[in-house]
Amino acid sequence: MAKIALKVDVDTLRGTKEGVPNLARTLERFGLKATFLFSLGPDHTGWALKRVFRPGFLKKVSRTSVVEHYGVKTLLYGVLLPGPDIGKQAATEMRAIDAAGHETGIHTWDHVAWQDAVRNRDAQWTKAQMQKSWDRFVEIFGHPPVTYGAAGWQMNEAAFEQLDQWGIKYSSDGRAEPNLMPYRFELPSGKAKHVQYPTTLPTFDELIGIDDADEFGAVKKLLEITQSNPNDQVFTLHAELEGQKLLPAFEQLLAGWLNQGHDLVTMGELHQSWAATKQLDKIAVQPVSWGEIPNRSGELILQTV
């Protein structure tokens, strides 16, 4: 059966200190490894409250119990409480993931600042933010990251060019249909060197509350998508969700995928499998494109080929 890459986005201090160790213990019980992408700078989750004016945002948060998942304290960071430095306060938890043999990479420096601004920011701002995350990653782990995954699936052309300048070989920065087809971007500097493996499966927070589904209803929907599906997939989970309240549902999902016969892998293992078959020599090249997906507010990087 197909490979399903497990990509863990870690957005907050609480997610890093609580959700990440929870996920690590669960993955160890199943004998699995995943790719953990860390937010490395300040936690300004409270800044996201201004998204209340974005179409569809209130509907989304009402379905997924944001306060319950993130906690009141986290939602006040950057508003009534100073934003804590995740990389300084949770370096121990990050290193433990690396030591356990999981793949580690960069998610962002400041999650909310990046997600809400990068699309319209210039190259100078973009590369300054990215360099902060690179420097902090090396400071924490003692080695450079091998991969990257954009916060909120938000990037710009300068950000993609920076990945190439860093020597990143594969990244997961956008979304696509449940039929993984890796591709490269056409950038002002030419064809990107790195390969994009977009998230192909819907996330838990996009499924919960749809047709009255709870988290276990979301598991059922995901298993329906992957049942007898011959295509590789990328699944994005969040330390703040599947690493905490949704952990029992995530465990059920892992068991379901294994029972279906899927090979659950890291992003690096997924990339190696495509590289080994020489298929990457023939993949499509597309311009940076934006679009909407069901049950998520706002536009994001979207594969169109």
C-alpha cells in the first residue's frame, strides 16, 4: 500500500512542552517516526484574534473549540501576556525529539506574524525571519535542518528561493488533493531546486464539526479516503490538537492506517522513496499559486497541476 508521511506542525509553547512529548510516546508505542516542524521564536498566538474579521474564521473556531485546545493562557500571549520565547523555554523537549530519531525541521520563527503577513512582505523581511529560525534551529540541535514546512501554508517567492539557498532538498509548504504528485516551483530565479510534497489529506480541524462529526468521525472520514487508495499522502497534524485532547483519536487513526496496510513514514523517507524511483526527474513545474480549501478560512499555497 501507499506511504503516508506524518508531518507534525508545532505552533506554540504549550504544544512544544506538552503535545510534542505526548506524540513522541504514542509514536514510540507504534514503532513509528514522524517529521516534527518547530516554531522557534516568540509565541504570539493572541495576535491571531484579529483574524476574527476574516471570512470563515469564526465558523472554524466554533467547530474546533480553540480555547479548549490551546488554553486561555496561550490565547493571551502577545495581547495581555508577553509572548514567551519557545526556542529558549522548550529546547529540551525539542532536543528529545531529535535524540529519539524523529526528523526535525523548521516551521517558522513567529507563527502568527508569518502566517498573517508573509504573502505580502518583501524579500528583506522574509529572509530576516527565516534566518532567525535557521540560526535558532542550529543553536538548539547542533546541526542544520533537513526540511521545512510553512506556517499556515503561507509563503512567498523569496521564501522559496531561500530554501534553495539553504540547500533544503524537500519541503511541504502547500496543499493538494489526496493524490500526492511532488512538484517544483517556477520562481523568478528559475526552476526551484527543492521538491514540494504538499499536504494532501484534510486535517482534523477541517473535518470536526462537518456533518456533526466529532474527532472520531474525522478519523472515519480520513480512513475512508485512504482505504484502497494507491497514492502516497502527506498528513499534517498539530501538537496542540492531536498531541493533547485529540490524542486518542490520533491513536485510532494510526491503528487504522496500519490495519489498511499503509507505510507510515517521515517526510525524508517519503522523499527518498520518490528519489529512488527516478520519478523526480519528470515532476511538474508550476508557478506559485493560491486558493481556498474546504473548511479553512483564507487562501493558502495550493497545487494546481
